Amino acid sequence: MAAGVPTAVLVGSWFFFSTALIFTNRYILVELKFPYPVLLTTWHLLLATAATRLLRRYTHLLDGVDEVNKKLTWSKWATSVLPIGFLFSGSLVCGNYAYVFLSVAFIQMLKSATPVTVLLTSWAFGTEKPNLGIFLNVLFITFGIALASYGEIRFVMTGFVLQVVALCIESMRLVMIQKLLSGRDIKMDALVGLYYFAPACAAINIITAFLLESEAIDFASLKQVGFGVLLFNGLTSFCLNVSAVVVIKRTSTLVLALCGLLKDIGIVAIATLVYHTGMSNLQAFGYSLSLIGLIRYKTRNEPFWKDPLGTSLEFLRRYTGSAAADYQSPGRAPRSAADDEWKPKEDHVIDVQKEDRP
């Protein structure tokens, strides 16, 4: 379906939907005075449930559902998909509630710590083995986030706790999905996962909304928001999931993760300008440190980090014809006179399957 669309357009579409969803959530919950995050999340999930059924019927984006159905029994669904649905619902609700208390820029800074919480949760669940180098990288990122939080001008503890809880729940969900997929060779991308998780999450949210927000709902505020805004917001949420799957299929999860870092920077800058939220020097410095650490973490499997100087010089030699790359890095096989192109040793080969695993 997206075969003829340039990769840059696909990435740009993902960037647009992600940014639009963040700002429309904030617009509905705060500017339009509709403080019902559970109800808003329920609307997203109901729309996602309907949309995934339509996509399965009329497109090939959800062909993977047929294969999953052969292996996903009711018992497996109850012990794996349903708990993941609970976590997915909790993450969305807590994350949306945070918008009521915190600025968009600060929330995005906190969200950039997701790889850290995923890694720590993976260690706790035993899906990843602890590594000293990665642990030091995580400490560096955490230090940057701590500085950014300390320098936040409009710090509200309730919103901070809600966003941290949302990050922890989301990390548990991602780790549980990883365990589900590695258990019985179930191949389930984000869109196929949404096909199964959305109905369960919607049912959970309906009950939660009835318990927490039914008595407080003011239908005048619902009318003030308007169906058009709600429809745009819901479709944006769903299109974000579709665009993410398409980008990953065209490129890789690493490309999406690195684009996500650029998106975070853009959203922080846009939010600061749009909402006139100040940013202290300490906050900017802390966020910059965390971004540097995240870039290092996201690209940790790249050959560059095994020999940064040699890789940089080799790049210059290849693309400028410079003789500066006469430097012989310790991790490379020597070049012959017949073939002036270096070949990496076996330990430089990237395992694509393990690249950027949570």
C-alpha cells in the first residue's frame, strides 16, 4: 500500500501524527476544559477496535492475525493478552492524566526516559542480562532527566508521579509483549497487537470511566469539545499506530527510535513556543545530557562505537578520497593493494534480529 511512497514522507507522516496527538490531547483536556482522560482514552480504543476490524477485512495490513489465531488459545489470551491490555489501559490513562498537571515540554522530557525504564524492567523480568556498560549509560541518562526535573519551573508532584507510573507500566507492557512473542513464535507487530489489545483495553476503560468519571462528566463540556475535534483526535491516535508499523517495515526499529529522539526535541521546542513555558538553563542542560545518553544507548550495537576514530577516518577516506584514513584501527582487517576497501572483523557484524531490543 505504501510501496511507492518515499521513506521521508512516511517518517514525516509518523512525526505529524505523533506530534498532533500530543497537542490535541493537551488541547482537549486542558484548553477545552474536558478533564476526563479515561473517557478520552476509551474513545481512542473504541475507534481503534473498529478501525482494526475494517483494516483486516479490506487491506493486507493485518494478514498476520490469521497466523496468530492458530496459536492464541483462549487460555493464552486470558493469561497474556488480557494482562497486557490492563497495562496498556493503565499506561494510557496515567499518561493522559499527566497533561492536566504538567507542561507538554516537561512530559516529553520525562517520556524520553522510556528506554531506561524498559531496560530496568527487562533486567527485573530476566529477559535481558545486566551489563555494566549499559548500566553506566542508564545512570548518565537518569542523571540528565533528574537535572531536567529539578530545573522544571512548573513542577507538580502529582503530574510527575502519574507520568513516572505511566512509564513504568508501559515498560512492563513492552517486556510482557516480548515474552509473549518469544514464547511460541507468535509474530505480532504493533498493529496486530492493537487488534487484540484494543477491545480488551476498551472494556477495561469503560468500567474504569464509569467508576471514576461517570458522576463528574459534564455533557456541556463534551458538547464544547465537539464531535469533529474528538474524531480528529481519535483518528490521529490510530493513524499513529499504522504509520509506526509502516515506518518500521520500511526501515527498522532503530531508525524509528532515532527519529523519536528528534521528535522529542521538536515537541519540546514547539511546546515552549506555543504555550510560552519557560525553560531554565539547568533544565535545558539536563535534557541535553539525557539526549546524548539516549543516542548512545539507541546506537550501542553500531560498529562506530567499537572504534569511533577509525570509523570516522574511514568515512572521510571513502567519501572524500582523503588519505587521512591511513590510520589502521585495531578492529579492522588490513587493506590489500588490490582491494583498498577495509572489511570488518566478524565481531563488527550487526545482529539485525537483536538490534535495539527493549
